[in-house]
Amino acid sequence: MKLEDRIKVRTKRKSSACGVDLQVGEEYLISGHVKKRSQYETIYDTNSCFWNDKWQRISVATQRALFKREFDHCHL
């Protein structure tokens, strides 16, 4: 999936509600749901049950696998 340099990601505010604490300006690997509402509106939704971490913490081997789309099970 090709994304803009910046996107809005929706999550709950509190960790007790499974929310994810994301900081503006940081780079993350975020997994979750993508919901296309219309031609012009797409919602990116995540919570603490999904794989979310700062990009710098992701191993180089995993980064390579992601760029090669080895984890892309949506297009099998």
C-alpha cells in the first residue's frame, strides 16, 4: 500500500481502552485496519492488540522482509 509521508491514524485515547500512544514526528510500523469510506476518505485504525512499534526498534531483517512484502497476506 502506498501512503503519503504523513497520515492520520485513529486509536483510542487511553491504554486501558487498548489505545496506542503515538508521538507526532516519530516514525512507526503500524498494523491495523484500513477502511475506505469514499474515494476521498480512508481511515487507518489501530489498537494495542496489533503490531505497533517505533521503526528504529524493528530489526533490519524484519524491515527488509516488509519492503519485500513477505508479510503481505492480503494479496495471496
